[in-house]
Amino acid sequence: MNPAHEVRFIRICEEIITMNPRPAFVVIMGDLITNGKLEEYQAFRKVIKRLDQTGVPWYIVMGNHDRRQIVFQAFPEKKSEVPEVPGKQILNLETPKIRFLFFDSRMDDSRAWMAEKDKYPNRRPWDGTMDDKSRKYLTDELIRSDKPTVVGTHHEPESTHLTQIMKQYPCAKLYIYGHTHQYRSHKVDGITVLSCPSLADNRPSETDPIGYIIMTVEKNDLILTLQTLDKKDSRNGIKTTISLNNK
């Protein structure tokens, strides 16, 4: 791991461990490492064992820097597929009041990228995508969902277009993603979209916060609280509130 990233991730693990109550689970929104090498993931395992030792479950969303098969070589127990979408990492996580669906938006390889070059002339190899099987899976799950649902991927909704599906179903409340190394909230297709902050150095702007998001449910609201590693940052503790009512 990048030494600076490792220090920051250890900080976050330590903060999670001291929370009372601790989170029900932790989701890493992709790009666990930089070059997708096995030794990088092995180094990552040594760091995140802090969570394993305290019993806090954690899950992986596939990022463009990740390599699917190498991830599962290093973390075979983290592989999560559904029969409807073979070969993709899909997480279906339930809590008493809310449901989370995390999709694999990583382009499989350069051939897939090149095959769509004419259709998407401005696409770059590190951009995200979404296959038809995943779209159908999301549609089917939203149709049958009896809880407010959060949808997440590594890439922004402009790449996956999943908000176009979400807007048709009142249970779909929020789309979250990583990739951009920014923290911001806006609307896409009428759906609230939240870009999670990063731990990486290569941020678009030196003003972007480094940190993570805590999600809590309070009555009929989902509260997303920004936690910056720099506790003097004026944005530390900023909250975004999402109503969980279907009206």
C-alpha cells in the first residue's frame, strides 16, 4: 500500500473500533490498491485485520484499479455473486430498516472498452459501465423491495445510468459512489447522489476532504455524516439527510 494511504486507513480503522455502537458493517467503495497486484492486496489484508479482530464485517465494491480475480485470490471469502449476474461482484446487504445494493461497475478489460469505442467515443479505460444483466437485477430487486434502498457502485451515475432505473421506484432513496475523490451531494434523474471522499493523494483539488461517511437511521431519515481525518476541517460532521418515506 501507499504509505500515506496505509496511515490514513489505519486511522479510520481505529476510529471505527472505538465507535459505540460499532457499525453493522463497513463498505469499501473500490480501489483498495493502486496497481492491482497480489502483494498489494496482501499488504491491505494486514492493515484491515484490525476490523477482522473486532468482528466488524467489511465488504468490497470493485473499483477500476482493482483486478477482480486477484482480489478474490487474496480475499476468497469476500467474493459475492448472484446467479443472475455471473462474474460480477454484487452485494445485497440488509439491515432492519434499510437495504443496500452494491454493483460492480468495473469494465472487464480493454477489449470491452474498445468494442464500445464507436458508441462512446469519449470513454476512457478507467471509466465505469453497467451490463444489461445487472440492470435487470436492480430492476427486479427494486420491484420486490419492501424497504428503502440505497444503490452504490464505484463509478458515478453518469457512467452506470442506474439512476434512470431508480427514479421509477419510490423505494430507491440514494445512489452513492467513489472514484472521483470528491465529497459532494447533488441530484441525478431526481435521485439524491452522494460522492464519497477518498484517502488518496491524487485528489482533483487540495480542498477536497479526506475521510469517510457514517450512515445512521433516525426515525424515518437516513443520516449521512462526513467524518474527516483532519478534525479541524470545518466540514467535519456535515450531515446529509434522506427521507425514507415513500411519499
